[in-house]
Amino acid sequence: MKRTPLLLMLVAISAMALLGACQNAQETAVAVPTISPDALKIFGTLPEVVAPEGRDITEPMIDLGRKLYYEQRISISGNMSCNTCHGLNNYGMDGLRFSFGHTGNPVGRNSPTVYNAALHVAQFWDGRAADVEEQAKGPILASGEMGMPNAEQVVTALKDIPGYLPLFEAAYPDDADPITYDNVGLAIGAFERGLMTPGRFDEFLAGDQTALTEREQEGLALFMETGCTACHYGPALGGNSFATLGAQEPYTTNDLGRYAVTGEDADLHVFKVPSLRNVAVTGPYLHDGSIPTMESMVQLMVRHQLGKQLTSEQIDTMVIFLRSLTGVLPAEYTAHPELPDM
């Protein structure tokens, strides 16, 4: 059958239109941003263990600390442990705005995750504990949390469980009387120093350009260009410093923040910058758990901390990157141990 000139013309026009559409798509496609290796050095390298300064941690200390982390008999009610509010199979938190203490009442601030916390400059939202060892001793004696009246009662409870003595002796062989409250904190801290959650982001930092998707890399570039790394830097992407909540635009909160610890006017409404590791699965956000979604949190932080505005599309892109920071839980390391019998 003969093709008419009109038909041939229509075919040619369709081909030209298709070619033009392809060319336009190529011209408007967003190129994956190139982030130099030097720029990525701001994040450092996530270690397997955060070693303490000036002392060693041993396997017996870690083993003891793991047991004490899950031990409910060092709470006044006998049914609370570190794991109650900082569930290790739930990214180190309980998902509540406020955790509940032994009386059933909520605590004063949102419970942050213990994963990667040993990387932080200090512990608690207000930095009142210098390290994870000191932090571990706080909730056990806090009246609104685990509620033990004093350190001596904690020691007595552990000495009443015969199986703990050989564990403390193995962990602290140079101590004549190894079951002490300070050693409880040292052991739990030794265990927590191994609570690291590496993931795809670390593979990307190590040079694997395929570890993050194109959109995730766009989000990372936007995260850096916006200025988020002024606070969220280092292996934990945060936790290295303190910042005034509402540094550029005032943020309303009744919490005095670090001021309650130092009494310095400059520390009013100052809080430790949280880590962004596992941020997608550790909400709700802020010291009071008042922000339920990452999208809202990004919008608020960019506005109040940086004095900037992002479009909804930019916020979505940044959140896509933040989701890539969800790491792998060390299931074998954190498996619930067999606890000593009475």
C-alpha cells in the first residue's frame, strides 16, 4: 500500500516532537551534585567502639555492663531497667514524647537514643553528665525514673544476687570489693561505647558513590549548602556542641536548658545538639518531644537556627537524605543476656 505524503509528514512531525521532548528532558534533568571528598571530611569516620580516655575497657566489663543494662532489680519497683526507656531493639528509645518512671508519671524531657551517644561531648539534653559512664548512674537514682533511694541500696541489691560477684570480680580484678556504684556506671558505659549503628551513609563516606541514591545525594548537598553542618557534623552528625534553641529566630519554650546546670545567662534555652544518626526512627523530636515529623522538624530548625526558608520540595529532598542515616542495629551485641539468679 502506498504511503501518502500527508502520512509521511505526520510521521516526521511525530518523530521530531519525540526527539525534542527527549532533548528537553535531558536538558531539564537535575544532575547529581558532586560533593568533594574534602567536604565530606566534616563527618569523620564512625568508629566501632568509642574508647574512653586514659583507661581500658575489657570484655568482662562489657559483658557485665550488658547484664546491668537489662537488670530490673536495680530499680525500686523491680520492673524497670535502662532498656525500659532506651529499648535496644527499638533504636535505643521508646518512641514516646516522655518516658514514664516507676510511679507511672512522665519524666521531664524526651528520652534520647543511646545508640552512638558515646560520641557526644556530654550526656543528657543539658549536658549535665560528662560521659556515658556518669550518665548511666543518673536514672537509677532519679526519683522520677528508676527510683532507687541511694547508691548503697543499689550495691546491696547486687550483692544479694550471688551471681553478680564473680562478674564484678572478672571485670575489676584489682578491686578488693568490686561491687560499687561507680563500677556499675563504668560497666554500663563500657557496654554503651559499642552501641554504634553504621549504615549506607558510612559506605558513601568511604567512597562508594552508589551507596546513596541520586535523590539522597541531592539531599546531602542541600543539607551542607543550607548550613546544617554548622551544628550537625562529626561521626554522629551532631552531639558535638551546644546551641541556643532559637539562635536566629526566637523559639518559645519554658525549659531553661543548660542554664539550670550552669546558672550562666548565656546558657538560657541552650541544649546539646542531637545526633542525626537514625533520626528517621527516633522521633518525636526536640527536648520536649513536641515535634512529631521530620518534615516539621527540618522546617523549624532551618528557620529558627539558620534564619532561612526552604521550599516544600527542598524539605522533602533533605528528609530523603536524613532517612539514609538509619543504620544497622548490632543485634548480636545487644541480645538480651541471661541474668544471674538470686
